[in-house]
Amino acid sequence: MIEQIEQIWSNRDLLKQPESLQLIKDIVNQLDRGELRVATPPATEGGDWTVNEWVKKAILLFFVSQQMKVDEVGIFSFHDKIPLKTDFADAKVRVVPPAVARYGSYQAPGVILMPSYVNIGAYVDERTMVDTWATVGSCAQIGKDVHLSGGVGIGGVLEPPQAAPVIVEDGAFIGSRCIVVEGAHIGKRAVLGAGVTITGSSKIIDVTGDAPVEYKGYVPANSVVIPGSYAKQFPAGEYHVPCAIIIGQRKESTDLKTSLNDALRENNVTV
């Protein structure tokens, strides 16, 4: 499949062939069932995720090959190239109206979609809650037992094909109105307080030790994070720009909200 997709990607005339169109549809169908992923988790703890660039190319080719059409769902009308997912009961996924998941995204058994949106290529693993008005962008990889709180924005990364998607690993808690975009990576069981913004170039500063430790676009496992700022010099003077601050570690013996509250209390911080 990889070789064939690369050939179609390089020569769009191949899209005129029925077998090429069928291959692309088969790949998107496998994404929809969770049999393929845009990014593959590491085989061992602490390893690197692998971006399957060819799968992202197949999604982009799917957009090119599809025609616009009208879908009527009750009183709602849609005009798009990509249909909506169906068969949630068989998949053991709870979907609260008017949640929308696009065909080509995957939700594992036990996932709960409150009124929210999940885009094509996204992978949402078992028992994860996508809360009200949260969005899971294209190709985002969300782990097991994750809570995406109300209004969370998980960004999509389709182009360029080699770009890493947003990754939120197992057990993470993403607080209300957080924004995680540009291929940012949230480690296992990390807790983000309300309003934290993490981009691919965001400074994440660990202030729990004697000296600050700085990360970019990556939140280590078990970190408890709040919004912060740091001073930066500009031609017009010194101004404060946003960052994220690691103020503590989640204790494995307590749940996510308790961990966050404990860390905030210990540091005299409210969010």
C-alpha cells in the first residue's frame, strides 16, 4: 500500500484509475476501524512515535478524489466531501447529540463524545471523554482514559504529510479551554490546568527544582501544568509572553483532579 500511495501522490493521473480510488477508500476505511493509524506508538516505554506519512497522503488524496454532496440528518443539512461516522452502538461508543465524528476517525469502545467534534484521521482510544465543545483535530492521537475537558482545542495536522500530529498519551487530563496544537506532545498522566496553551514551539518550564528546566512543545509524564509568562526583550522594550509552567508532579495514588488541586494548593496558585 505504501508504494502504491507514493506513486499516486507523485502522479495524480493515477486517480483516474478505479483501483487507485479503491485503495484510497480502503485505507480510510481502515483508519475508520482503527486498523491503521496516522502515527504509531513506540513499542517500548520512552521510545519515539512513528509518523506514517503515507497514511496522511492517503487522507489528502481522499479529499481530492471525493465529490461534494448533501447529507440530511434529521433537521440538519450538511454539504461536504466526507460523510459522518455511523454504527456507534456496534462500536460501543456513546455519542451525545449533536456530537459529530467524521468518517476516517476512530473511537475505541468506551469512548464518550459529548457535543463535540472529531476530525478525519484522529484516533481516540478506550474510555476517553471528549467533553462539551471540545474538538479533536485531524490526525490527533488521543490515548486511553484521557479527559478532554469542556472547550479544549486539540489541533489538527494534515500538512505537510511528514509533520507530527498532536499526541495526548494515556491518562492525561486536559483542563477547560486548553489549546494543544502544532504537533505538541502531552505525556502520560500529565495534568493541564485550565487555559494552558501548548504549541510545537511553546516554552514549558519546570520550576519544581533548584533551577528551571525547559522543554519545547513537550509535557513530560505526570507533570502538573498551569499557564505562565516570562519576560522577553523586544526593540520597544521588555514584555511578558505566554509559556506553560510545570509546578508539580501528579501522584499515582490519587486521581487527576485531586492531583491538580493538591499541586495548586501547595504552590498557592489558583486557576
